[in-house]
Amino acid sequence: MFKHYLITRFNLRNKNWDVTKNNETLLTREWMTHRIGLFSNFCLPSIASQTNKDFQWLLFFDQTTDDDFKQELETLLKPYPHFKSFYVDGMDAFHPSIKAYVSEDSKDSSYIITSRIDNDDCIHKEYIDTIQHQFTSQDFMAIDVLKGYSLQISPEIMLGKKEHIFNPFISLIEKNVEPKTVWFSDHNMWKKESRRIEIANKRLWMSIIHEKNKVNEFDGYDNVDWNSIKSDFIVSESIDKKVTSEIIPYSQWRYLSFKNKLYVNYVLASKKFKKALGLYKIK
């Protein structure tokens, strides 16, 4: 009845995105080496470990990607036939390429589900299954997963809870008639959409904070035990060992946690209030 596609952009050239939050140039070989490391340690193992494997993961790389990186990426993806790589001409070709593949691949399906994930984040092992359980033959419905975690991995390791409305882990159910897909708009533009449901009973994503993020800063809060969640958020063995041995005790960042909790909950309440009052333009 439906086909489900998880979609990730990787190193696509974008005229509006050329530096990190530390003003470092993006898409250099150094950036790519670092990003593949994050991908292979966090994103890939979490998606390979999904309990429900009835989906395809579509990964979009720039056609200018160096051959040695292409070989490394293809080696990482080879064990998973439902993970598919595409090499396209920058961000301008990204959405048209998604639509072209999905339209052809889903011809025999009445509905499609498209979900998004950044290449340096990870998801709960039941993320795909949870999203699919929201399907009730809706013609158009966005699925916003409000709760997750924030894990900072450098310069210090900290782990906390996080709430984020209109976040980068959003999904879209559509009737398969010229579908738009979840990537037709940036994630924060979903605040304008009235056809939207929220999942707020489970933490299903983990945002990874590192020095080469474009925007994100660590704003996790509360005392979260890594050992209590690592069986649900599958990362590489080396990362598991590193987090287990080097994570900073909660007592050392309790005040930051307090500030972050106030900030996160204020932003969430503010956005929900504006949405309830209709202050965001409805499509």
C-alpha cells in the first residue's frame, strides 16, 4: 500500500551553505573525512539496526565527490541492498532527483512516506516502525517527532534530553499522485502546515553536536544515563566505548542543564503558542 523512503543529503554543493559555525570552509577533503567518520559511527549503524527494514534509504552525494571517498562510501553501504547512493549536480539537482527516483520506484504503491535524517545524526532502532504505524491512508500528513536527545561529542562529551518542534527528523505521508516528498521544504517551514501530527510519547532521535556543525549548539538537559539508551540508539563499538568512558558527570554541568531546560521548554512553548494562535501562515 505504501513505500517508505528515508532520505539524506550528504555533501551537495550549496551556494547558501559554505562555512561551519566556526567559519571553516565546507566540503573540503578534511570536512569530508570528518563527516564520513560521523556518518559511519553514528548515522549508518543506527539505520542499519532498524527493527523494521521495509524501507529504502536514499543518500545523495555530489557528483564532484573524489573517487577515493566514493569507494569508501560504497564499501560502507554495500552490505545493505536497501541503501541506495546517488551522485547528483549539487543542491539544485537534489529534489528533482528524489522525485524522479521515487516516482519510478513507487508506481505500484498508492501512498508514499518520506522521512529525512542528516548524515551526522542517529535514530532510535524503532524509528522507522513508529513512523509507519502513523499511516492511516492520509492524503497528506506531516509527522513531527518532538522528543529526542542531544549528544555533544567534542570538545567534551555531554548527553541530555531535547525537545524540538518542526525538527530535521520530520516525515511526510502522501497519496502517490505527484508527491512533493518531505524535502520539498526546509524542516522549519513545516510550522506553516496545518496537516501535521505529533509523536511525543517516545524519544526517537539523537542529534550529534560537534565542532563542524553549521548551526547547532548543545542544549541538552537533565541527567541521562548513556547505558540506559545505548541499546536503542545503535552506534559503533568505538563510539560506545568512548562515550561510556569519557562522558562528563552530570554534576559538572548541572547549571548548564538548568539553563538549557529553561531555554528548550521556552522555545517549544513559544512555537506551540504561535501555532495555536495561527500566527504561522497556513499553506
